[in-house]
Amino acid sequence: MNPAISVVIPVFNEQEGLPVLFERLYRALDALGRSFEVVFVDDGSSDGSVAELREQYQRRPDVTRVVVLARNAGQHRAILAAFSYTRGDYVITLDADLQNPPEEIAKLVAAMDAGADYVGTIRLRRQDVLWRKVASRLMNRLREGTTSIRITDQGCMLRGYSRGVIDAVNHCTEVSTYVPALAYTFARHPVEIEVAHAERTVGQSKYSLWRLIRLNFDLMTGFSVAPLQFFSMAGIVIALLSLGFVAFLAIRRLIMGPEAEGVFTLFGVAFFLIGMALLGLGVVGEYVGRIYEQVRQRPRYLVAAVLGDDAQGQLPPPHPTPGAQITALPAPLPRARGAQE
């Protein structure tokens, strides 16, 4: 029988905080009084995270699955890998750093019980450094201006999805994507709720400023052609203004005669146009780069091993994702002793 709730947690070098996560997470899920499963996906950790996950699987093999990726694929690709192994009617994503308390899962379940098929979250009294808050606000406004995705707090990964939305996401083949935005496009009854937010106590954030910028490039180019349209319109406007300026200079020369004034103005205008051209070329390059990655048709991730309720220690995904090939490497993770025979 499939569980009612699947909780997906990507893990990347979170060894120090995993024991506390296990304690709070399973206690919160047990308190719901519903059947559940927890699908951990290790995204190529270089510390002892895999060993911690294996021990937790041995403690609760009936409700725990561990998907180990062969190498780091990125948070959102790791989540997509875990989606392929979920079976619950409700699927909830949660970061492993405990900044979103597991106890808040009950709020998402209640929202989906009320009819929502997509539950976004807004962090109350966000416990992050100032530059991350400012950068998030700027990126949110930029994304809302270029796409039809309406996500108030795009940085919060505590989100809930219905089985239908997850199945639709599993059939998508984008190489690079942002999971909450992709799922939002398939939702018929999206809602947003407020959740608590805590300060990270161990470890450090895996998202640098550069990675945040890259994420927002994926958002803009993956869900809208507005940047291309902007530069098309800007090119038309600048061309018309340039034509008017050339006419003005021609008339001025006929009236005033040759003069050396205005050279620096022309340089300023030329540099501005060159900057606009390079920026536009960069935007076009983003779209071309996405096409290049897509046409190569390489798998989005490689699964090294899976700990689950199977007989061989390798569990084929019940919801296979096109374009994401599952590969068993020569040295898979050894099967835990607590697995069923």
C-alpha cells in the first residue's frame, strides 16, 4: 500500500545536523497519524552524510528510502531524482538544514487536505544575513516581471505537491530547472501559507551569491522569453532614437558648420550601445546554452545506489523520469542489514 505522505530531503554535506533532523522529523511525522515515507537523496556528499543516512535507514527501514547520487548534480536535480521514487499522495520537500522546522509539515498537509494541489510557503521573521534578504527581494521582483510564476518566497524549499503535480513534473525532460516554478505551472489550486524559519545552527549555506544569480537565470530563461522580447523592444527604441540623433547632428552641421564639440557625447552613446549589445548577447547566450545542454540528452543525474524495501538493494523507480537515466555503478552502497529478505 502506498503511503499518504512522502517527504523528500536533499542532503549535501550535512553530516553534523542529520542526527537532530532525524529526531525531529520522524517525531513530527509520527504525530500526524498517517502513513508516510521519507526519501533522502544524497547529492554527492564528501563527508559522512551517506553513513548517517544508512544508519537511519537501518533504524526505520519501513518508512525510509535513501537515494545516493554518483556525483553532485545540484539541489533541484537531486529533488527530481527523489521524486521518481516517491509513492505518496502528498509530496513535501524539505531542506536538511532545519531552517524550516519539520514541525511545520502539518500546516502543509492541512492546506492540501483543504484542496490545494500546490502549497508554497513564506518564511516568517527570516533568519538570514541582510545581503541574502535583499538579493532575494530583488530576484523575486525580477522574476515576477519576466515570468508568469507568482511565488512570494522562492528561496523556501518547504513546499507541498499533490500526486498529480508530481507525476506531471516527472514527465518533464528539462536538463536545468527550478522545481517549485516547474510544479507551479501544473498546479490548478496553488496556495501560499506562512511558516516559521530558524537560524542555521550547524554547517553553512550551499548557495553563494553566484549560485543564486545562476538560479535566477534558470528561472528567467526556463519559464519565459521576456528577456529576449525586452532586448528586441529595446533595440527598436534605441534604433529610432539613434536615427533621430543622426538627423539632429546632420541638421546641426548644416546650420552651425563643422565643429569638434560633442565628441565625448558620441563616445558615451557608443559605449552605452555596446554595453546593451553585449548584455543582449549574453541573454541570447543563456537561451542557446540551455538548448545546447538539452540537445546533448545527457542524464540529469546518475544513481549509485538505493536503500529501500526491495530484495536486491537496488530499487527501480516507480515513476521513471524521461531523460534521467538510472545507473548502478560498479561499487554500490552495501545493503543494510535491516532490509527485508
